[in-house]
Amino acid sequence: MRTHGRATHFGLIRADAGRSEAERPGGERSDGQRDGQDRTDGAPADGQGFRPETAADPGTGSPGGPTAGARSLRSPRDVDADVAGAVVATARAVLDARVGEAAAVDTLFARDIAARVRDFALGGGGRTRSRLLWWGMRACGGGTEVTDAALRLGTALELIQTCALIHDDVMDGSPLRRGRPAVHVQLAARAGTPPDAGFGVSAAVLAGDLALAWADDTVAATRLEPDTRDRVDALWRALRTEMVAGQYLDLYGQATGSRSATHAVRTACLKSALYSVERPLALGAALAGADGATTAALCAAGRAAGTAFQLRDDLLGVFGDPAVTGKPSGEDVREGKPTYLVAVARDLAEAAGDRAALDLLDTAVGDRGLTEDVLDRVRAVLVRTGARDAVERRAARLATEAERHLAAAPLAPGPASELLLLLRRAAGVGAPLPPGHPAVPTTGR
């Protein structure tokens, strides 16, 4: 979900010249020059390449013991070889214990809700957030003493993302997630009710709530030194609040038809830059005991890369191949999402006096019955006005900014290289946008 502004974003940028690129609302640099993805890298997420030390809650030897974490002394080098697999193995042990506890409460609840949350959390995604946490920790010098804590916090990130995705699909009315029926659709089918009826939606809200509760439980039960506990708890509180705030700004922008580029960038910052990239990196730095300057450099790199990710996600939402993205192309336009891409198109069309483009955007954005022919015309406007090029250029510049901040931090070379690779993938470096639809002109790119 996202947002924009006809109160031209170019003027707003000049007022924000002191901010970093990731925080400025629109396509012009602070020096006055004008600028013109859980889509992740698809890393293995099944955990088959990594075996936890115990089938119980890792680090304790018992199912979900009260202070799980930093004492089993497993080798961080083993985890380095397959971070996603290690996170999934840890998550499976934690979540099997939680499902067992749910079964003791009620077997129907355990089968329909608890097991579904577990399976969703384990069943897909690139584990980007947990991998950012891990490599942030390793790049800052963390090792054996915090290995299990990092894997447990990575599990918590997977669970809070499970909550976000389940609730997001409910709010958007999305029938699919990761190529399968969304959780609310599955639950409706379980009860024999229509997908948009009350039961499936309400039950999915409960499933998302349970995922969030389990995420909090996992953080709380992770053994940490007192100073590290204080830092982690503060970051976790901020992450949760920012995730909800970003979702609300997205909903509000959609409901009010916001055209503010400033609102769009702020929403992207909260939903993608902070929640998905910056906070996971900061959690890793906190586990390693990194100093303030190092943490600040990592956070700046994460914010820039995360904002670039959201800009490219907006582009993919209109021009992407559904077979690759797993989402229908053009849904953001049909749902009236106030994306930065559309805000830039409006500003550029207005500056050029392109009344036809403005009229088309006014009538097409938010039209749930939009035909493919009209959607093709919207794509053509996004290209003709220069909005697509402008957003692509800004995303590329943000990726460069992320690399510059990362290079400024005193990090361990090997882990820093892994972190750089992750940030480049998040920002879409080396992954050119597909041309979209044949009817969309792509010359001049």
C-alpha cells in the first residue's frame, strides 16, 4: 500500500534539501538537478540445508523454554553457509512448540489457526529481513555468543511479516499470496463460506494477531545481556509501531485519494525502508554491540535501499510480469493505491499541460473494473510523461547512496560483502524492469 501530490513534488524537494535522498519526496536532487521488491532474490527458504542442534526450541533443549537463545554456542560459520535454512530450522522448532501448546488449548483452533500460521511462516519468502539481521550482526563482529539470539530474532521477524501479510491481504481483498489462496480465502473454504464473507476475514485477523503474539513471545524469551536487551526491546517496539503506522498511511492515502508525493514517500519509508531493511540491520548491530556511528551508517544504508525497493515495487506493480512477481499486474492502479509513481506522473503531466494524461489518471486510478485496454493506456501515460524513467533513476540513485553509506562503516569484510549483495538485491540493482505490456512504448529508456 502506498501514496502522492499534485502540490508539485518538485517544490517540496527544494524545501527538503537537507534530508537524505531516502527521505526526500520527489524526483529532484538537493543540488537542483532533476531525476528523471516480498519481491526478493528467491533464496532457498525450506531449511533443508541446515539442521538445528535439537528438535526442541533451539538453544534451550526444551520446547520453548523461557530464556531461549545465547547459550548453545553453535558455530556462526555453519549459519553463514545457509542463513535462510538456519532461520527456517529455528523457526520450525519454535513454531512446532507453539502449535503443540495451542493443541493443548483446543485441537480445532490448533489445526485451523495455529498450524496455518506456522505453515505460512515456514512456507515461502526470501527471508530477507532475517538475513539482513544476521549479516548486520556478523558485519559488526558478532559471533558465537549471539548466534542463537540472532536466529530467534530472525524467527520473530518472519512471524511479524506473517502477521503483516495476512492482514494486508484482508485489507486489500487479495485472493492470492505466493501463488496460493490467501489465508482468509483458505479459512472461508474451511467453513464453506464465501471468501469475502465475515468468517474468513475475521478468522484471518485472528491468525495475524496470533503471529504477532508469537513474534513478541519469541523476542521476550530470547536470552540477551541487559544492555543488549534494552537496545533490542527499543528497536522492536519501534519496528512494530512503524509497521502499523505505514499500513495506516497506506490505507488513509487510498481512502482519501491522496496525490501527495510527500505522503507516498513517507509511507514507503515506514512500510519498506524502516520495517523491512533499516530495523533488521539495527537489530543485528545491537546484538553485536556496535557503536553509534557504525549503527547509524548501517541504518542510513538500509533506509536508502529500502526506499529504492519500494519505488521498484511500485513499478513492478504496473509493469511487472505476474508470473515473476506473483501478483496481478495493474492491481495498484485498479485499487487506487496512491503510489509515488502515479504522483510523479500527475506532476509531470501538469507541468507539461498534458490534460489528456491528467484526465486519464483521474478516471482510471481507483477503477476496480478497469479493462486491460485502459490499463495499457495508463502504462503508456506513465512512460510518455517520463514518470517511469524518473522513478527508475531515483531508485538507482538511492541504491548508490546505500552503497556509499555501507562503505563508510567499519565492517568485517566478508560479512560486509554479503550485506552489500543483499542491499543491492533489495534495491533492484542488476535487475532491470521488464518491459511490461507490448502496447507500452519503451523507446528512449
